[in-house]
Amino acid sequence: MLTVGDKFPSFDLKAVIGLDPKTAFTRVTEGSDEGKWKIVFFWPMDFTFVCPTEIAAFGKLNGEFNDRDAVVYGVSTDSEFVHLAWRQNHDDLKSIPFPMLADIKKDLTVACGVLQKEAGVALRATFIVDPQGIIRFASVNDLDVGRNPQEVLRVLDALQTDELCPCNWQKGDDVLKAA
């Protein structure tokens, strides 16, 4: 698995950004949203149970991420057509404000080292990538356990201070000063 300090891989994927099949599809690459922080999170499969809770939670925080000059990309190995059908049929996903990337060839999933080999799906992985394309945070949860998007936001806040941040640090708290 890629980790902190590694360069995030190049990618060029189809993505779903809406509900209308005429305008729902776009392409997203590593060069999209250049100069911004990127929150890239992977989920195992569409039409499952834990995944929509996480996607909806990231969606609710999307404005907070945008306020921090960050964009959110959600990724699974399902096709863009499956993403669209899921969004159209799941109330919690109809209005998510970030693209759902379709890694059907599993190139990005494999390049990041987050393919769960037995099931052939992405692990529940999260990366925070800085504007230079360097991974600054990497986390993976078991397939059955959802992650905490609020914690991802907290870590982004800490990374953006470029300071020493103690355990449980929150935006606005004092940072540590080296003696």
C-alpha cells in the first residue's frame, strides 16, 4: 500500500457528477483540480450497506473540505453506469457534491495497493494528497467497518497548519512548540 511521502499515482477515470444521464459523466485525472488538496477515498462496492453511510458523510462535509482548498474524490471498482444507477436509486446519494470515480480496470486501486485480492474490490482506504501530489495521510479500514470523515477533516486541518499538532488536536487549538 502507498503511504505517507509517496507520490499519488497518475489516473484518468470516468466519473459520475449528477443524476441526469445526459450530463452525469465526466473525466477526472490527477491533474484535475490542480493546486488543491485531494481527499481520495475508496469503497468496496456500490449497492452495499456501509458504503453509502460513508459517502453521504463525506458529502455532508464537502463544503468544509472546499473551505480548506480541498476536493473530495470517491472511488470504487464499479463502472460509471453502476455509480449512476446507485445515485439515482439511493436517497442519501442523490445530492452528493463530489465525483464518484469508476476504476473498472482497477488500475488506480492496484497502484495505491488497496485491492482486496480475495474479493477483487477496493479496500476501505483514504488518502489525503497535498497540492504537489504527495500523500500526507493514508488509512485503511476493514471492509465491514466504516471510517470517520470528520477525522479526515481534522487531519487535513492539522496538516495545513504545517506545525506540530498533539493528540486529539482540533482546528483553533494551540500547536506544540519544539523546545
